[in-house]
Amino acid sequence: MNLRRDVFQAIADPTRRAILLLLSTQSMTAGAIASNFDTARPTVSKHLQILTECELLNQEQNGREMYYHLNPNKLKEIADFIEPFQKMWDDRFNKLEDIMKAYQSKK
């Protein structure tokens, strides 16, 4: 049975989020990524596998090395999903700010 990885479960893990941040500026090999963590390299490789299965990362062979880089299209899908929630919370915080300002002005 082939289970499809959930992208939101993937980004829920702090190590995987840290990997995404590392790769936000440049492509890196698994070894270079692993050198930034205090965990075993196979553990980092498992994180890379999950991020790749979720299509958050792409792999590119360059000689003998495999480089990982962000898939901006998949990240945009996540951002597009989150955007309405961000607007909702911005609206709520703006209303709260208005209430607090009104309260302060009555003092």
C-alpha cells in the first residue's frame, strides 16, 4: 500500500521546517544539510525523503552528488491555503486593537 504523505504533517516537524529554511537560500547535498543538525545522518535522510515525497523539495543530480532544493510551486500552494486564515486573524487583531484604543481613550 502506497501512502501519500501529508504536506502539513511534514511541515509540522521542527527539523523539517529547519531544513526548508536552510534550503531557502541555496541548494545543498544531504551531507551539507546533515552537518547543521545534531542528529544521525540517516535521520536527516528520512526527513529529506518525507519532504521530497510531499514535493516540498526537488532533487537534482550533479555529478556524484544529489542536491536538494525547494519547490516554490508547492510552497505557494501552502501559502495560498493559509492566506484566508491569516486575513481572518489580521482582522480579529485589528478589531481587538480598535477596542483597546477605545478603552484607552476613555481612561
